[in-house]
Amino acid sequence: MSLRKGLAIFLLLSFGVSSVVLAFSVDGSTWSTLLTARKGPMALAFLLVLGAWLCDAIRFCSLARAMDRKISIPNGIILTWLHYFGCAVTPMQVGGGPFQVYVLYRSGVPIGKGVAITLVRTLLTTFILSVAAPLSFLLNPRFMNESPFLVGIFYYVLLISILAWGAFGISVVRPDLVKKAGSVLVLWLNRFNVIGKYKILCTIRRINLEIDGYSANLRYLFSRGIGCFTLAFVMSLLHLVFLFSVLPCLIWSIGLEVNYVESFLAQAIFLFVLYFVPTPGASGVAEGGGAAIFGLLVPWSMAGVTAIAWRFFTEYLAIIMGAIVAVRFIGWGTAEMIIKNRRRECDDLELAKSGRES
């Protein structure tokens, strides 16, 4: 998927679903409530977002330090913004990593270590949420009792959590099994013409190289950089605490009673699910699902507005900043090339082999 196409799909789904959500949730009381909204809590929500960005930047700096590399906090904030932008324009939110690796490389971090830094950064958040999400259902059974929709989400979250932890454990203890599984998957995809026959070797080699680099850097990280890794873990927790505190501020601003613990647990569930939504940046699902889940915390007339405001503070602001950075400091053409880089490498190999055969 090209950068332009991903961005177009993201905007279309985000604005389209937001419009539908507002059409079915807004009534007369919504407007009167918004007109009397307090600005103080909304300003606090913005400060919390800034705090979340800073924590994420320090996390990048800590992980780089654990790899015997050094990046500045301003560069860490740029990496944070690019992560949000890259995730917004690619399916399954996988585009943040290539942008980060590119910026790290320009900052003097080798590609292998850059991949490890970005991967561990994502794993820290994912694994914290994989523990917090199932616990949220156990600590607050009301979510399951009041919403059949969330019952399905519970089993989905539980399954993904088990698979994520299992895959991580196997990748650390037996990376050779991951290589074999990757090779089998590539051959299986070739049977359905998803991967061309000339791409098989390229893809398998790429997978094996990534796994070798991943394993080596993880061993280095846990053996020599454990102190910096611990700081990165603490920053990951604080990052989520700051982000999850935005929703209570938004609810507080419209004069409704805030249950901080419930809002925290609801976001842990929802944010974890969004990591595995196939649309670019989880667009559409984030707006519609947010209204459905936040409807358990606020009246339905305010659920849609709350979900969209939450999405604006926690995602859209960083995506906008990431887009500005991508255009001004990287360039749109380079950004497009970063997204397409791996596919182009395999395509070039296929064309070269086809030329030799002919």
C-alpha cells in the first residue's frame, strides 16, 4: 500500500465513521453540555499528552543507550511523532518502525540496532497492555455483564495475549523454530500466489536476517543494558498512565462524574485491541469502537463526542506533527520510499532473475 493510499483510507474511515457516530449519538443535550464545557480540564488533557510524548522520547533514548548509542530527547520526540504517522498510513500499524529506523540511522545508529530499538519499544507497550487488558475484565466484570460486544473482545484479547507472550518466549529461547515457521509460512503463501516464486528466497533470507539480528540485540540488551532497559520499562508505564489520564479529564471537562479506575481499565482493553486492527491506524474501528466502549462511562449522547475528542488528543495531534516532520525533514518522496522499501528490494531481485532466465 502506497503512502498516499494509506493516508487517504485513514482520512476516509476516520471522518466517515466519526460522522456516522455523531449522527447516531448527538442530540440537543450534547450541544448544551459542550457549550458549558470547562477549559481547564481540557488544557490539562493537552499537558498530559505532552507528558506522554516526553516519556516516549525518554524511552527511545534509554533503549538507544542500552545499545551503546545516544540520541537526544528532541530526536526522541520526532521518533514518537513519526511512529504515530507511520502507523496511521499502514495496515496493522506496521509503518512506524521503518520511519524510526531511518531517523535512527541518520542519527548514527546502525540499522540492526535501530530495528531492535523500535521493536523492543513496541513490545514493551504491547506486553504491558497484554497483561492489563485481561486483568481489566477480571477487575471490573461490569464491562462483560453490560455489553455482549465486550464479551467477544475479552476472548479476542485473551487469545492475542497468550499468542503474543508465547511467540515472544519462543523467539528468545528457540529462534530457530521461528525461522522454520517463517519459511513454512512463505512457502504456504507461495502456493496461493501471494508471494512469487522468485521472491521466496529473498523473503526467507530477509526473515532469517531479521531474526538473527533481533536475537543478538535482545541478548545484548538483557545482558549489558539491563539498567537502561528498566528505565525504558518505567517510561512505558508512565507513557500509558499519561495517555489513559486524558479520558478522565475530558469527562471531567463536560461536568460528568469521573471513575478514573474504570476509564483506565476500559482504555487498556480498547488500546490493546486497536493494535491488531487491519485498517490504517485502526481508523474507523477506533472511532466507532471508542463510542461503544465509552458509552459505558458516559451517557450515549456524549459517547461519540468523547470518543472523537479522546482520539484527537491521544492520536490525531501526534499524527499531524508526524506528517509535518515527514514532509519537512524527510520529504514526501523519501517517506514513500521508506514505506515501499522492502517490497522494492524483492521486486528488484525478481526482475533481475527473470532477466537472467530470459
